[in-house]
Amino acid sequence: MTRIIVVTSGKGGVGKTTTSAAIAMGVAQKGHKTAVIDFDVGLRNLDLIMGCERRVVYDIVNVIYGEATLNQALIRDKHCEQLYILPASQTRDKDALSQEGVGQILEELAAKDFEYVVCDSPAGIEKGAHLAMYFADDAFVVTNPEVASVRDSDRMLGILSSKSRRAEQGLEPIKEYLLLTRYSPERVRIGEMLSVADVQDILSLHLLGVIPESKSVLTASNSGMPVILDEKSDAGQAYADIVARYLGEDKPHRFIEEKKGLFGKFFGSK
Amino acid sequence: MSLLDYFKITKASSASVAKERLQILVAHERSFKNQPSYLPQLQKELLDVIKKYVNVEQNAITVRLEQDEHQETLEVNIVLPEKSR
């Protein structure tokens, strides 16, 4: 059985591609054969974040139009042999994707014994975003603790529950999870940022994990290494926790509370 | 109570303002989420018909579709002006 995960948000710049790369790597490192697909035709970036941009020969649109086989287009990750990347096309029109084409690729991946397929959605609610979520079993809704992002996530939840394959065919609904990214407990404490509880109140979503605002995310993308490979970093550990939780391990939430430094201990805030 | 708490400003934090604004907005948008796309046009045409007979205001009519597990209800609410009686 293949499980299809969509990483979505509505709003751009909240961390979808960072999350897709980290989650796909994390699941694959646990021994599951995994593919991660970039649906952002025209603005592909997953290849850069995964560090395979110089190995892209064929892309998803080539596969859909029969210009290459799926095997030719899939790029095997250099860090983890259970992980494969299917890049988006950089030159084609964003309408080059079709529902039948995407459906066929997912079926072929299932036939090749892929256990997980991570679909990295583009921002917005147009065709690429629609096709990224259409076949999903699970949705990771990536949200920043910020008004525009929370609103767009709510909009996306509405679309997941009405426009997906599962909704159209009256199947069990997509399982929706909240991933709160770029979180800063310090700013939450002084009332400058929505808290985890605030966002959960509004979206009523199951929290899969909190990713703290972290310098390591930029460092990781600079070097084309999914941040989860940086095991010492807080963001890397947060993604590792999320992968473990998703796969059924019981991991207490971290990174929601402030790390108390010497200053905090001295003044004992709270 | 820490030393720092004495310097805290007592007015509503920007985060609580954000939460309140979002709760109102999200509740409003969810109420429109499942409505069919013909509702605005239906509302406009109903208003045109009513205006032939009664001098109602532009915002005197509301059309809402409510759904529960068993039925869908189309609710049309027209507020007639006082003097028309």
C-alpha cells in the first residue's frame, strides 16, 4: 500500500518545500521506499533544496507526455538510497499537468512498491496545487503563526475536504495534520506571536509538530541538504520528531516552550 | 512574578488582536465555503424582481444555503420597508 502525503499551505514562503524535503528524507531514512514530487511547474525548487539540481534530465511533464519513462525521470538521492526525487518542469506551462497523467504516475509508483509519496504543492489554489492534493491520503498543512498564513491554511482545509478524490468519491476523508513552522516561543511569551494553542483553536487541526524559527534552515538550503540531515540543529530534530510521530511513535512535543538561558533563569520569568 | 513583569505593558497584545481578527474572519469565510456559485446571481435576480413591486434597498435581501446531514435549506430573507404597508 502506498500512502500519498501532500504538503500544502495555500500561502507561499511558509516552508512547504523545506518540509517536503525533510519529511521525505526522514521517512526514507526509516527504511521506507519514498518518492518526493515537485508540483510547482515553472518554478521548480525542490531539486535545489534536495541538492540534485545538476542531475535533473527529465521531469514530471516529460513523463506525462511520454517523452521519458518514470524510471528515467526519477533521481535517486545521494544520501539515502530509499529516496527518489521527481522534479517539476522548469520550462513548460503550468497547465501541462493533467489529472490523468498525475494519476498514472502515482499508480506506477505504487506498482514499483513505493511506500510513501510526498507531493510538494505549489503556493496558491490553482492547477498545480489542486493536483498535488487531489490524490492525497494525508495532508500536512504547513502554517506560520501569522494571520495571512492561518487564513490561507483554513481555505486550503476547505478545498481538501471538498475537491479531493477522497471527497469526490465519498471515501474516508484526507487525514489533516498541522505543522507550525517558524515558531518563536520568546515572541509568543511577550504577546507578539500567535501561540500553538491559538492556531489550533482557529484551525482545529491535529498538531504533528512545531518547527522553531532556525538559522539551520537557510544553512541547509544553501548547501542543498534537507535540514533533517543536520541532526544537531533544532529544526532538524523537530522534523525528525514529526517523522517519528507520523510513523506512529510516541514523541512528546518539543520547541513549544522557551529554552531558558542564564538570563531567563536569573530573572525567572513566570 | 518576575522583575520583568513590572515593566510589561497592560494593553492587549498584538497576538491576541490577531487571534480575535482571525476567529471572526475564519467563521465568516467558512459560512460561505460550501455555498454554490450561483447564489450571488440568484440574490441579484430576486432583488430585481422584488424591486418591480416593492421599493426595497439593495441590502434588504439575504440568501443563505444551510446544510446538515439530512437536508439543505435555502433561506431567503427580505426586509420590507416600513412605509410599503
